[in-house]
Amino acid sequence: MLAKDRLGRRGEATAAVYLEEAGLTIVDRNWRCPAGEIDLVAVDGSTLVIVEVKTRSSEDFGQPLEAITAAKLERLYLLASKWARSHNLRFSGFRIDAVGVLDDGTGAPRIEHLQGVI
């Protein structure tokens, strides 16, 4: 596994723990279909939460959340309905959250969580 892939997996694990501590329930990780991938799927009460996680080891190329494009958010919107249909589940609503993890491996990672980014 490449170093950037290891960093990404570590960031997703960090984000999952953070979200669970915030009261969300993680119900799926790295779900894939032909249209794309969802990093984390969570439930917050009766709301389905699709989570995009971006991890960086430094700010040399900007903040982690700056890497989330409008096209990616549109794709996540589509993937949310595909995930719910494939699991035959209904929710009172859904939202897309973004979690940025800055983790240089030397201390506690910095986490930024934005709820309802679209």
C-alpha cells in the first residue's frame, strides 16, 4: 500500500472515531459502486450522513477540506441515494458532511468537521 493510501486510511479511521464520539453511528466504510465511493456512511438520529474524509500530512498544499470539489459533492449526493436503495433503507433526511484530518504522525491529528456541506 502506498504511503498516501495509508495516510488516507488512517484519516478515515480517525474521522470514524471522532464522529462516533460526537454521537453518530458508523454503518459502512469505503462503500463502492460503479458511480464512485463513499468514505463513511453514518446515521445521526434518523438522518443518513454521507461523509467525505480528506487527510493531509501537512498544509504545504492547503487545508484538507480545500480538496473537496463541487463535482465530488454532486457525486456524493447521487451516491447517497444509491447507498440507501442498495440497502433498502429509508431515512427522514440525509446530509453530506466533510471531515478534514491534518495528521503529520507526530502528535494528535487536527480534525475539522463540517456538517451539511450541500
